[in-house]
Amino acid sequence: MRTAVAIAATTLLALAPAVAAADPAEATALSTTATPAAPDYAVGFRIGGYGFRREGDARLERGWTECRMNGLGVFADRHLRGPAFVEAGLDAYFTQDFIASSPATDLPIDRMSGLISVAAGVRTQLAPWLRAYLQVGAGVELTRLAVPYGTDGTTIRDDKVLPEGFFGLGADLRVARGTYLGASMRLLVMGNFNYDPARLQMSNPWVTEPSRDDVFAASPAFAMQGQFYVRRDL
């Protein structure tokens, strides 16, 4: 009996180095197999607002509040090779007055817009639970506009299709497996309207209502946008 135990013990001691040498490789193979691939697609929901730059006012808190717009939207992105990704979004925005940010001298314009956008960007991992990204994009704004004219309650309306472009940066925090809360800022280039009732009335001395093209003559302008979002990997 003692001889059998001794033989078994000797055999186990002889095999131990081989098993130990094989374990790391085996563990690496198992770890590689168990690690899931990076998700290819994600979807999200976002809310935010933007305002156009006031001419001659460079202050961040007051200089970007002309024609203030608030809204919400949905987006989807696809991971490409390495840090690259692409994004498509659909957002709805509308004019909103705030006592703190919209002086009485602001243009009385009612604006409702649908924004369709696509973007390309790069994302980097700052920590296991924190990521940041940069992106550039372009899109189109489908907007409906209305302004009061005269003293008899007349309203002039028009629909426009305008291009837009933007540069953005943001970061998101992982709050659960595959779920992120994030914030972003975008510098937009969009069409804005310099509606001036006094100028239009002076250029139309008769009672003829000005044309919609004169009232809603768009020109490119900078706007600053802030957004908060929830993003879910698929």
C-alpha cells in the first residue's frame, strides 16, 4: 500500500511542472475566447438646446442665446475599425423663450425644425468606465418659420430647407453593462434670419405685405449646442 502511494505521489510530482507550464497558455486561450467583441451598433436618445451667436457679444453665457432652440432626438452609431465610428441622427427643435437668456429685443420668430444629420468620429477610452470622442458632421434642417407683421395680427409664414455642418466633442460614463450617460457640445454652422419689421415696412411704404423671400432671407451663422444623452450598445 505504501509503495502504491509513493509511486502515485512520484508520478504527480513529475507531471506538475508540465501542467503548470500548460496552464498560462490555456488560461490565455480561454480568456481570449470568453472576451466579447466590441459591439458594432448602438442607439440612443438625447435632449438639448442651441442658440445663435449674438453679433458683437463673445460671452459664453449671453453671447450664444439668440433664437434659442430646445429639442430632443434619437441617434444610432456603428463602430468601424479601431477608434472610428459613424453616427446618424434625427432631432426636432423649436424656439423657446427664457427670462434669463432672451431679452425683449430678440426677434419675435417662431421656428420649428427637424434636423437630419450624419457624422464621423473617433472615440478613445480614458478609463474602463469613461470614454471621450470627437466628430465632424453635416446634415439638413427642415424648418417652418412664422413672424408677426404689422399691427393687425398678420403672420408671415414660410418653409425652408437649409444645410448645416458641425464639429463636436463629448464624453460618456458607463453606468451599467452596455449603457452610458453622456454629454456633448457642438459648434454648428446653420442658417439664421435677420428679421427686422421696421426695415421691411420702410422698404414697403404701401400696404403691400413683403414677400416671404424678403422676410426669411437666410445667412450662415454660428450656433453653440449642448446635449445630454443615454446610449445603449446592441
